[in-house]
Amino acid sequence: MLDLSQYSTTKKRTVSMVPLIDIVFILLLFFILTKTVVADKQLSLDTSKAQPSQQQEIVSVWLENDDGLLIIDGLFIESANPDELALWIQQKGENSNYVIDIQQDVSTQGLITLLDRMKQANASNVTIELDN
């Protein structure tokens, strides 16, 4: 009788990782070598023509609520009234520095509305003060 036991054993096939690692390194080298290198750009300023700016008045603006109630130098002003805000900005000067500070319960929309109204009144230097 024939002994077939020697032929019935099956070998487990394994995947060799060496070719896969080689391909990964080749791709890595390809992408590194073909990458475009961009140098950092610097802004050059010609300070010889710069003139010292005039001292501008700093005006503190306190936004009390979403309706546009402002406290400026101890005076209550309604920013919802565009004429009142425009008159006040003309008195302070359109080129003054306006620093806006807001109450904690004022919404972002209330702040944006105030900024829009100040822009309509020709206020050009407006800063929002952030408390940490």
C-alpha cells in the first residue's frame, strides 16, 4: 500500500514584508525629492519715508447691552440712533482711537451692530478690548 501521508501536509503561506517595506521607502523618497521648497517671504519696509504719527485721543466705549446703550466718558449714548452716534463721533473726531469694551452678557450680534453703526458714522480706528 502506498503511504500518502508525506503528501498531505500543507505548508502555510506567508506574505513577505520586505518588498512592501521597499515600496514604502521608494514612495517616501519620491515624495521628499519632488517636493517644492518654498522660501519664507519677508516683508521689507522702507522706514526712511515713515513719519511719526500725531498723538490721537483714545476714547473708551463701553457697550452695556444688545440694544446699543453705550457709556462714553460717563455719558449714556444710544447707538441705535444713528444721528446721535454720528454727532458724538464728529465731536470726538473721526480719526480718534476708539476702544470698545463690552459687558459679558452682550451678544456677538450686538457688537457687530455697534461696529457697523460706527463705520457708518465714519469712525476709522476702532479696536475691541479683550479681557483675559
